[in-house]
Amino acid sequence: MKSLLQYSIPYTGLKLGIHQFEFEVNDAFFSAFEYSLVKSGKLKVDLDLEKQETLMILHFRISGEMMLGCDVCLADYPYQVEIDERQIAKFSANVDLEEDTDEIIVLTKNENEINVGSLIYEYINLAVPYINRCDDEGNTQWCDQEMIEKLKQLSGGSSEENPSADPRWEALKNIKK
């Protein structure tokens, strides 16, 4: 997790107002997370941190390209993302009464920095499509036709297509007639 230290922002010394931060997300970032959907990519994160008396508003703009695996041909293909998210971090003196929610992160008086690495990771993974297909965007040159043909050959199919089917199945078909 050493690679995620660069995503920590010490907020105790910041004045009230808007502060801008930039981060680069690359393969080293994704390797810090063991079960990441994304293994490779090059993205840029622009973060506007608005510090107020009792809270901070974090506005993330993430753009770039990540490599995803096609669910059809298993080849990697580039996927462009444009992400715009907002997170609120609230200052609290009492640790026991309040807990983090999806909308609000609670920062105690003992904390002096916020690590946005896990938030960036979460936003990027939420941008991954449910079904990855390299030809969705008209990028048919990425789809590995050789692999698709090999998968068709290896997928069993029905006994009508496969003449060397087990003869015992033929006997069972005669029973239901």
C-alpha cells in the first residue's frame, strides 16, 4: 500500500476555500488492489477540494484510458472513461456517534489527512461496463477473430452438429419417441 501514499492529502494546514490537486493513475495504482477489475490504464485525476469550517467537498474529474478484457474474444482493448463524482467529508469531534456512509466520510479530530486512493479506485471500477465487448464502440479491429473461431470449435454444440457423439445418447433419444 506504499504506492497509495501519494494519494494522501494533509488537510489540517489548508486554508478555507478551494484547493486543486492532480494525480496520475497507472498500472502501479491498480496493482495495489489485489482483485481489481482493471489491471492496466493511464488516467488523470483532477480533484477540487473545498474546505469549509465543518466539512470538505471533494469533486473528482477522472479521464483517460484503461485496458479491459473482452468477454467475447478475451483480448484486451482500450476503454475511454470520463468520470465526474463528488464526495463529502465531515469533521466530527465524537468518534463513537457517527460512522461513514456512502455519501459522507467522517473525519475525527485525531486525523490530519485524507487518502483519496480508495475513492479513485472505487470510481474507476464503477465505470467499468457490466459486459465488456471490444466491438461495442465499432472497434472491431480489436476483436481477436482467431480466438473467436477457436472458441467456436471448442464449444461442444449439439449432437446433430457433432457426428462423433456418444451412441448411448442416440438410444436415449429413441426412448422419448
